[in-house]
Amino acid sequence: MSLELKQVRKSYREPGGGLLPVLDIEAFSISQGEQAVLLGQSGGGKTTLLNIIAGITTPDEGQVIVDGIDLTRLIEPARDRFRAERIGFVFQTFHLLSAFTALENVLLGMSFSGRADNAFARKLLDRVGLGKRLHHRPSQLSVGEQQRVSVARALANRPRLMLADEPTASVDLANQTNILSLLRETCREHQISLLLVTHSPEVSAQFDRVENLLEFNRAGVDR
């Protein structure tokens, strides 16, 4: 398995001191090279789940096993290294570095794993339609263009697992198709497992495996 979740639970402390359950997942898994969509309403816990899978957030209980490694057993610096080497993440809010160009943002993402490849970075940016904007900083790019840079950056290290949080939410229909195509084809070519979360039926309809978070999240909250 590329990803296994076992008895994963996460709650947040409310202002009054009580606990609000957000995730209560008995089991969930993705095979190596599989592509799956997690469908759900905005605010339903999907981003929290992706952050837990990536090791950005730790669960209160349970196991998060990625590529055979239980991330809950790793200290934070080890989780950070593991994420840089084996997990790609397309964030909903991009997380681009404003002082660096599109090309530099992709190369910096590569540098954390020690595998900077200028030619491959340029190829990915060209593939998402930014071949002529390599040296533009985020402030010089549209919101949709920034999202395309973040997709290229996430693919740059050819990770074992790709996580994508609403990757087409900020782009028009034509670029939505290009981004999904790029994600799926690159993942297929390199046997990268893909977990994409979305609230869009149009996006989920393009995948064979579609899971509804509310069907296996026993917390059952709108968070």
C-alpha cells in the first residue's frame, strides 16, 4: 500500500474548552499507483485529513502509514524530510515564495530533497503553460498561474504519494483540464499514488475511484 490510515482521530479544542471531533476514520488505504478522489463539501475536514497524511498535522490517535513508514512515530524534523522526499502537495493556498520566480520556486522545492533538476523544472512549467513566464514572481502572475506553479512544484520530486487540495479551484475550465491531465499523466508515468480532494462533481467524474469523506469519517462534522 502507498497509504494506510488506521483508527485516525483528530479533535480541536473549542473556545469553551470542549473538544470538537473532526476526524474519526477506522481505515482507509490507497494502493501504489492508484488515483482516487475524496469528495465532500467545503469545510468537511478534507484539508485536515490531507495535512495529517502529509505529516504537517499530527492525529490525536491512530497510524498514518505512507510508503511503509508510520509518520506518527517520526519526530517533526524526520517528518519534514520524509515529506520533502516522498510526498507532493498541491496546497489550496499555493504557498509560493514571493521573492522568487516561478522557476526558482520549483527548484527550491526540489532542493529540499537534494534532487534539483533545472531541465525537468522547466519542462513541468512549460507543461502547465508557463514556459514563457519562468522568471515571473508570484505577484506578477494571476491566481490561476500561481496555482499552476504550485502543481509543477509538487510534481518536481516525482514523489511516491501526491496530495492535491482543490487543485483546480482557482483556474478556468481549459486550465482545469490541463492541470488534471498533468497530475494524472505524471503520476501514472512514475507510479505515483494520487489522492485529490474536491467538492466538484465535474472533477470527481473523471476518476474511477471516488470516496465521500462523510461515508467513512465517523466524526460526521462539518468542519
